Amino acid sequence: MSTTLNVRLRHDEGALQRLLGQIGRRGYDILDVTAHLSADGKTFDVRVEFEPFIPMAPGKPRPVEVLPALCRKLADVVSAELAEPAARPPAEPPGNGSPHAPRPPAAKPTGDMKWDE
């Protein structure tokens, strides 16, 4: 399951590369990155979607809670925090058209042949 990290980053040369390098070196796989330059041109608001790819032990993924503190150690990072998990939409009842929904029974053949003329 992926997690989202929101980072405010100074607009300095190589700042974004250093941020992404820090995340990758710490054992997290980057899935998506979005960066928006602020109106004054001094900072970026960066959204990074990631998931752990190096398990600490079999069946135990690397904790995501430590990543904001690791990112805040970078000189160009103003703030870093994990985004709140999005609420999942409620499940739809069966018969919603999914491939796993039960199908109505097929019509039985009558034996009559119809010819188009």
C-alpha cells in the first residue's frame, strides 16, 4: 500500500534531486512525484507517493513514519509530513457490473430459426 509525503522545499539547485535520492536510498520506492512552484518562486510544494521496497525482516515492511524526519535533515527542506490516508469509498453491493458479479441465466434455445430477409 502506498503512502503520500508532503514536503515544502526551497527552490535551490539540486534540492529536488537530493530529496528524491534520500527517499530512494532509505529503501522506499517512489511511485509518483508532483512539484508546484510557489507564487513567489522561493519554494516547491512536493507530493511524493511511495512504498517500502526493502523489508526490515520477512513479512515486516520498513516503517514509513521515520521518513519525514529523515527528509527534514536535508538543508533545503522547510517541512515534511505524511498525508492523512484517504478514506476508502464504501463497497458497492453485488451485481454492480463487475466481472465477479453473478450473471443472469442465459435464455434457453427454442429450436426456432429466424432468418433475416
